[in-house]
Amino acid sequence: MKSIMLTVVSLMLLPLAACAQSGADFSGTWVANVAESEPAVDTNYWFGRIPNVVPGQPNLRVEQDGDTISVYEEARVLTRYDYPAVYVADGKAHSVTSSNTGMAQETVTTSWDEAALTIETVKPWGGMPGNITLHSKEVWRLSSDGNKLSITTTHSSPAKELSYTRVYNRE
Amino acid sequence: MTSNKISRRNAFKGALAAGAAGLAAAALPKAYAQQGAADAAALPRQVGLPNVWGEDFLFQWSPPENVARDLSVGDAVIRLSSSNERFGRLMNVEGTDYASQFSAWRTAGWSACEASSNQWLSRKMPASEVAEVKAQLRANDIVFYGLHCGGNIIGPGAVAEQSQRHVIDAINAVAEMEGKLVLTHAGGLHPNRNVAHPQNWSRDAWMKSVNALKRICRDTAGIDVKIPIEAVNSESVNNPWAQKRLIEDVGDPRVGVGLDLTNFVFPGFAFRTTELLNLTFDMLGEHITYVHAKDLVWNEMMAGLNWALQGTGLIDYETFLARVSRLQRPEIYMLIEFLVEDEQYVQAQRNVRSIANQLGVKIYGTQA
């Protein structure tokens, strides 16, 4: 009986152990390294009649408090760093309302995989009800010296899969 | 919160008293009010989606919270067709290997096809070739359902007469091919009907469209070919109310609707497509002869509505496909169109099939 209890307790502690392994520290300000980056695909706009890549590459500021990671993108026009995205790296699926439209629910799962941080989002494309399902996956990795951040993003839909990597230098 | 349900009764009730916002307009011309009461009572008088936050508020372009979405599925099976001239649109070209062509289309998931009237009528196809086309369509289980006439039946000068004659010729050609329909448009007063003319929404322009269609119907009386009208934003028929009224004013049972929801959309509808779809299907119902599958986004400072890949834009594709499947007939033809590259037709079909599959809507055949 005791051994069963120990097993159960051990299993319950596994997620905490996984968190404890999250050694990477992404906190800080990250300056876009455009030369080493690929253009980001804008998932709201698709077609060749208009550019379907996100213009420019905003800098990032990351705050990391344990497994809570807040990501601020440099706003292009107004105040800097004013729209944070907050991720909880607990490996659990969190339901959030689409920030783009407020009209659909997204499921966000953030987890550590050794030194990499993985953020997976499942949502209706464009945040509108009735659309195809978009699976997005971001993998964050630090260089060995901790001064370079690469984020590889993959968008998967029934139509196709799109992938690109953006690179940032620590300020 | 106000009711989210849009029924035909709700859409029409209250007539002039109810519509203050959006397109709405409320701007019905005086002439309408001066019509005979019996005539007016039978026709749609209010246009625009119902208000969301009461009549004393501004443009109500945002959708209500928690719009009711009935995604129940019907029995109609969708046959997909493509407007890609290199793969999926039937072309009248001498020497075509129809057996190989149709086999490739079916493998790619296209089980129906149409042709452009201009191209189709540009060559008189020999009777032996007509027979060959029909035989290969049957052998590959593909339906040729009709022609699309992009002319301008109320255009200035000789354009109107030429276009009307062209539609009449197209109807005869479709009958020869044992097709089902000829799609055309209400037209506009500018020579190019895709360019909006300021008087397109006048009573005079409306009557020109009605009379042109009456003439086409009269000159093709007895031919069992439907004449669905496709809305276009630059023309008077650019909303479901106008579609309904045109059917009533022309008064020929062959005139119906070639439903293209993106051609109804102005900014006030852009984020309310679930409601617009439900209202449209409630109002037009079985008048919908066949459907176009497109999508759109609003991505510019001006009212810049642009086409998007099917299933990625503002059209509620789940509601769209569910409502199509609930039409009361065994098969519906759905044209996937207005894409830029060949590969995008493949991607669009994948999206449409994926959404349909999740809902349980039946799409004929499979996509390789």
C-alpha cells in the first residue's frame, strides 16, 4: 500500500519536476536580428493580392517569474511594449479568448522541453467562429551563451503548413 | 441583451420603423412609400441586419455576443467545382482529351464543373464532340451544370442588347449540353459592371434589370435551364433583400439565386456573417440554385475588403456549409473561385472538406 501511495505522490510531483528543469532564462530585452530572420507569415491575411507577411520585426521584452512568462512586443506605432502575452509553462491547456477578435476561444499549452520552451495554440483561423482550425507552435531556444534567441513558428492547417524562424539578440 | 435570432419575420417586421442603423438604411426612397399598399405589403421593405444595442445607437457593425449558431447538418451532398481555367473549369478547346481531363479532376476532388460563356460560345462544338463530352462526364461521374455569363444586361448603348442576346445563346447552349443553369447578373449602368455607377441603385436601373431578365425569360420560354442571379457589390443586387425582390419582380420560376455571400458584404456586414448567412438562407431558401465558396478579410484603412483563402476569413464557414447541406435537394453545386495560384485551389478544397468533415456535411468524392 505504501509503495502505491509513493508512486501516486511521485506521479503528482512529476509536473513540478519538469518545471524545475526549465533552466532557460528568456527574461530581458531582445532586439530583432532581421538579417538572420525569416519573414513572419501573417495568419490573418493570406493572399497574394496583399502582402501576407508581417511588416517589420518588433523587438521583444520578456519577463519570467518561475513558469509565468510575459512577452511584450514592441508596438509599431504607439507606446512600446504595451500588449503583453502571458504564458504559464505548466504543460496544461489553458483556454483564452482570442486577443485579435474577442470572438473565439483559443487553447494555449506552454511547456518546457529541456532548454526549449514550446507554446502550442489551437484556435479558429483568424479568431473568427466557423473557420478552419489553426495549430500554431512556437519553439523558443537560447544560444549556448544565452545572448541569442530563436523562435521557430509553425502554422498548420488543412490547407498547408507554414514555418519560419525569427532571431533576436539580447540587448 | 437583445435576441440574436434572425427570422424572416424579424427581418421584415417593423418595416420602416425599425431600421436606423448600418446600411440600413433607412433610406428608402419616397417612391416606395407611395406604392399601392397591396403591392408594398408583399415585398421586402427593410434592409439591414437587426440592431444589436437598440435603435438609438450608431452603426452596429459588431456582432451580438454569443450569436446562435445552428450547425445541424442536412442531407444535401455538395459537389465541388473550380474556377481554375487550367484545372477544373471546362474549356471549349478543339482536341481536348476529355477522358484524361475529367479523370484527373475527379481524382483531385472536383465532381462538378462549369464553363465561362464567352469562352464556351467562342467555338461551335461539333455534335460528335458534344456527345464525347457527355459520355466522359458520365464515365467519370462529373456533372457539368452550366455557364457563367459575365456580361452586362443593362449596360449602356449596345452593351445591353449584346449581353441579353449572349445570355439567351448561353441558355440554349446549356440546354444542348443537358446542363442545369446559366448564371448571370443584374448588371450596371457603367459599361464595366464591376465599376459602380452612381445610378445603379435607382428605380430606373432596377426596372432595366427586371425588364432585361423578363425578355431573356420570354425568349427562352420552355427551356428547362435555371437562371440564377449572382449578386455583385457594384450592382443593385448586392444584398439578399434585392435578390428576393428581383425574383418577385421578374416573376419567372427559373430565375433564382447564385449565392455568393462575399458579394453581399460591405463593412457593416463584415463581422456579422453568421447572422447574414442565416438571414439569407431563411429568406431565399430554395431559390438558391447553387453557391460560390469564397472568403474575405478587411485589412485596409479604407473599406478594403479583400478575398481570403476559404475558411480563413470573416465568412462563418461552419454555418455556411451547414446551411447549404440543409437545402432540400439531393445535390448542391459549389464553386471554389477567385484564387490566385493553382495550388490555392487545392488548399481551399482541403479547408472546405476539413470543415465539412468536422460538421458531418457530405462532400462528394475524395481529394487526392
